[in-house]
Amino acid sequence: MLEERMAAEMNKEVERSEGSTNVELQLRQLALVDRIIGLESEIAALKSNANTEELLASLRSTTTWRIGSLVLAPILWTRRIPHSIRGRARGK
């Protein structure tokens, strides 16, 4: 999808460049190179995010994670109880 977007932008720039001076062409080329570098950086960030999500999913499927979740469930549940309910339980 990003490659298609890059190609479409490059085609637009080529169409605009017809009849331009050499300096204008060089400036447009620099702008395109800058845009390509930005898109490559965006692709790398998206891949990194996907790898992190896969790692987290594999971690959560381990036996240790499941046992830890079961042990901590009551503690986490008490944290979710609204303060008003806890206040009534204490007699306030």
C-alpha cells in the first residue's frame, strides 16, 4: 500500500516537472527523496510495532503468564472496585 502511494506521488511529480527548469527539477527530486526516506521510516516503525505485538502475544500464551494472571486476578479485581463501594464496606 505504501509502495503504491509512493509510486502515485512520484508520477504526479513527474507530470508537474514537464517544462520546469533544471533547478526546479532538482528541488522536486530532493523533495521526493525526502518523502521516500520518510515513508521508509514509517514502514520500519510499522514493522517494529507488528513484531512487538507478536512477541507480546507469544508471551501471553505462556504457562507462566497464565498462572501469574490467575494469581493476580483477585488483586486486580479489588483495584477495579469503585472507591464509593469500598467506602461503604468500611462504614464511611
